[in-house]
Amino acid sequence: MQSVAGGGIQIRSALAGDAGLLATLGLETFRDSFAEFSPPDDMAAYLAASFGPGVQAAELAEASSLFLIAQIDADPVGYARLRLGAPPGLAIGQRPIEIVRFYSRREWIGRGVGPALMRAWLREAGRWECDRIWLGVWELNHRALAFYRTWGFEKAGVRPFRLGHDVSTDLIMQRPVETEAN
């Protein structure tokens, strides 16, 4: 486990036995972030398909994927997932890596979990010898957009994101791995 400065936040790599924890965190944080914007049936179907323990176990087993869990006194307060690869249709760097998920529990937003996870991700991306880090973020998620911009992410493109019958637009944002903005 790696200690990160600020508020006693600990960052650790997820283990195979964390599939249930990641399913719970994923379901809770995604629902808290987006349920008010989606029909309940569409949200329920998306959560069931994306955050079951079996889905998380398969993602944990991917060699090109890494999950980090943020904890305070052994209480999980956030998590994120990295995956090697470029966004479809966009050339971003020679060895790009994606931040697939990046969430804090609602009560921990604004309390240092996001910066602690971002610093850890930038270190991991560097250890994997990646040159660019990228992510997709809903174009109307202004809080997340502001956070990513403070870390030096810039718009590189767009892609559709389907949640049930609704198709929204995600901005593809990217930045170099080698420098930290914060």
C-alpha cells in the first residue's frame, strides 16, 4: 500500500479478491453521479451490465488493465481504472493509456481523493512507459471537466456514450504523462 500526502489517503492496487468491492464502488459512484440524468430502467440495466462482481473480476484479470483503490483508515473512498490503448479513431501518442473510470464516493468529493488518485495514475502510467494519458468525460459533467483541465487535460475529440436509449457525447481529453500540472 502506498501512502499519499493529504488527509491520510492510502492508494493501493486492487487484487483479484477486490472484484466485489469494485462492483459495489462502481455501482454506487456511477449511480450517484448520473442517476438523476437517466431513466431508472436504463440506469438499472447499465449498472447490472457494467458493475457485477463477475464483470469486475474479468476486468481485474486483463493484463492491460490496472485498478487503484483509495482508502482512508481501510475505508474505500474512491477508485479508478487504467487500460492500455488509444481511443478509437484518434492517434494519441505512441503508447497511450486510458483512465477508464475515476470516481470518489459522494461524501469524499472535494476532499483530496481525486488528486491522490491522479498523482498515483500519472506515476503508474510512467512506470508502464506510456507517453499520453486520455479519458472520456460527459460533455455536461462540468465539475469533472474543470478537474481534468486543472491537471492539464485538453480536448482531443468526441465519442458517443450509450446508456440505455440515451446517447450522449463524451469529450475525449488527453495530456502527456511525464509532467504533473498539480
